[in-house]
Amino acid sequence: MKKKEIVEITGNDLTLEDIVAVSRQYAQVRLHQDAVANIHASRKIVEDIVAQGRIVYGITTGFGQFCNKFIPREESKKLQRNLIISHAVGAGDMFDEDIVRAIILLRINNLAKGYSGIRLETIQTMIDLLNKRVTPCIPQKGSLGASGDLVPLAHMVLPMLGMGEAMYEGKVYYGAKAMELANIPIIELTEKEGLALINGTQVMTAVGALTLYDALDLIEIADIAAAMSFEAQSGILDALDHRIHEARPHAGQIKSAKMIENLLKNSKNVTRQGEIRVQDAYSLRCAPQVHGASRDAINYVRERVEIEINSVTDNPIIFKETSEGISGGNFHGQPMALSFDFLGIALSELANISERRIERMVNSALSGLPAFLIEKGGVNSGFMIVQYTAAALVSENKILSHPASVDSIPSSANQEDHVSMGTIAARKAQDIMKNSRRVLAIELMCACQAIDLRGDKGMGEGTNAVYHLIRKYVKKLDEDRPLYGDINTCESLIIDGSILNQINRE
């Protein structure tokens, strides 16, 4: 992806690539002039509501079960401050920096649409956090995924108020100190602002969006790994015939079959139907069908995420045309919860079938190669335990793939009686993605070893490039050595894009 220096926020056209540019590549953020106008217009409506004493949730009332409790104007600032400090009760490890930066960006984009009534200077403080690289410490656990990601978003806000903790220049400081070092003024929240900052799905969406971005690369890595296994196992090319896949025209299946076939172009290691055997096992023969189903699922999730990142998820929503603040349920995370459960399942299947291809390579009864891909077996264990690791990761993925979105626990004295657990779904999907990525790294490493042992008659145009890249960093295994470093290397070649850069994906 070409590096982007500046991402301009309108509230309407943020992309997955923009999120990555800001969260991982530190692109600068600025507001479009139309967004500024919309922010000012919605703020004016909030001020009018307060001046008129109208009853509007979260502006002149308490929160949750306290929605019927009127809050006088002189206590409005205390109301918003107390909302943040009372809701900052997260648990667990802190989110990684890229996720926190994505959270802040998504919240800015949401507020920039002009439906939340927040002041421009408060949004600018969030922009300063990104541009000056102040990263609030946000615990991963505590969100129910409805009424927004209240708990983690409250932790996001704390440093803006001079509280909580934040990382700056590689060190964690008390919030006020981090803000001082970065020369960002601490703010005081006023009417509606605390609620506007924490009422939304931006935490689950940030985690899920970055996982999705990685998944879009991983599905192509899965096709590459399958092609390498075709080379290693003298796979039957006929199963990739375009006529088979056009007869069942799922887009993902057709694309995966074409990609694997292109990678194997001019290979002398693959075979034709009946030359060695009539059919391959499913893990090779059905790779396009399995990978394709996951590809289609991942693309479906992308459609959902692209809607969500440019949507209004606040409550109440301020409508400038009628000067109203209307309560609804756009903060509910169910659209993302279901999507991220689906994403996790799709990624899990990539690892499932990859592990089966690994087993076929290390099992001499199935491969015709030396047991566990080592020529001096017995004194050497070769790739025996590498398959154990893959099996363990696959098994863990099966547990993680249980959907979070089917669960709900009532909260706020049953006022909030159905919740999505969408943030749990997103975190699970990310864990599954990482496990699956490592399984695919193992498959790539095993395939290179199997190709060396079988003898290379001439690899395909794409697989040859991938093989030589891996062999540049991971040498053939002749005697046992610690293999975790080799696995780490193969995985790093996936993460940094080196493997994908070796192939033509058209």
C-alpha cells in the first residue's frame, strides 16, 4: 500500500486503507472544512436544547437507568466528567498502539459527521493525540458492545482530562504528564460531550477493521501456501481447471482457483489426472472451494465494515434540519458482532485446511517423503513437532470460533437488556487471524523442505519466487535445530508483505 501522508476527515469517506495509514504508518489527520461546518451546526443545537431546558437524553438527563432524571444546567459539566471517570473500569492487557490510534481516528470520523453536538476544540484534541503520537492506555476487556464501547472509550478520554495513562515517545505517563510533554492542552467537557465521546462502536470496529485488513492479505497467503503444497506433493493440476469453478460460480472460489493456477504456471512438479494418482486428497483438491468460501466471507465483512466506519453510532443523534436530539439504538454493535464472528470462522478454516496439508507432508505414509521431512530420522525429529504446534493453534481456533454474538447479559438494571458482545467477537477474530497466520507460515516452511527432498523439476513462476525468498532466510533442515526462529522468520515475511510482493496477483 502506497504510504499516505495526510488523511482528511469528512465523516463520509474514510477507507480501510486510511485507517491503516493513520494507525500503523502515522499519517497526519486534519478535518475537511465541510466537517468543521457540520460540527459547529450540531453544537449550536445542543446549546439551544440546554438553554431551552428541553428534556433530551444525555444532555439534560442522566444515563442508562437514570435517563428520567433531569440534570440542571449548573451540573452539566460535572455530569459529563463523571460519565467518563465512572465508566473507565476496563480490565486485562492494554490494546496495541495501532488499535488505539484506529479507535481515536474512527471516533473523530464519527463525530465529524455533525450528528453529535460536540465542540470543535474537543475533536481537535483527539486529532492532536494522533498527530503528536499520544496513545491512551486502553484495557482490552470490559465492553458489552451495546450502548457503544463505553468502558474502553472512557479510557480513551481520560488523558484528555488529565487523568488515566498514556504512552508518549515509548514511555507510559500519567495522563496529564503525557499531555504536557506533547504540548496538548487538557480540556473540560461540557454538555453532551462525554456521551458523544464514548457512545459508539469504534473499539470493536477498530479491532475488527485492522484484523480485516490483515485477513485480506492472509487469504492470498493461503492460496500461495496451497500452491507451494501442490509443488511439494505433486498435486494434480486438473482440479484447478477454470471450467470446474465456473460451473459453480462463487466469486471467491473462482479467484482462488485462478490464483493457485497462475502461481503454478509452467511448473514441472505438478501432475495431471492419472499420471501418479487419479485424485488428490481434499486439502489439495478442494483448496479453491475452501479458500474461496473464506474469501467471500472476508469480502462480506469488508462491506459491513466500510458501512460502519462512516456511520453515526451516537445516541441521541442531533438532526440539524429539525433541531432535534432523537434517541435510538445506533450504538448497538450487532452488525459488527455478527460480522466479526463470521470473520473469525472464515480465518479459522484457512488454518484448518492448511494444517491438513502440513500433516500430509510430514507423514511419510501419505507423502512418500522421509518421515517428518528429515533424511536422518530417529536421531533427528525434523518437522514432527512443528505439526504439533499447527494442530494446537488450529484446535485453539476452534474454541475461539464459538460466536460471541449469540450471548447477551442485561445491564443497567435491565434498561440495556440486550447487548452484542461485538468487541469480544472482534478480539477473538484477531486472535484467530494471528494463529492462522502462523499455521500458514509453518505450511510454507514445510513445503520448501518437501520440495527440496522430493527434488525440484522446475517450479511455477509464482511459487519459484516465493520459494527463493523463503530460502534466502530459512535454510533447508539437514539436522535438528531450534525451528521457532525459522517459523518467526516465515511469519515476518507474511506480516511485512515480502511474500505478497513476490507474486503477480492479477
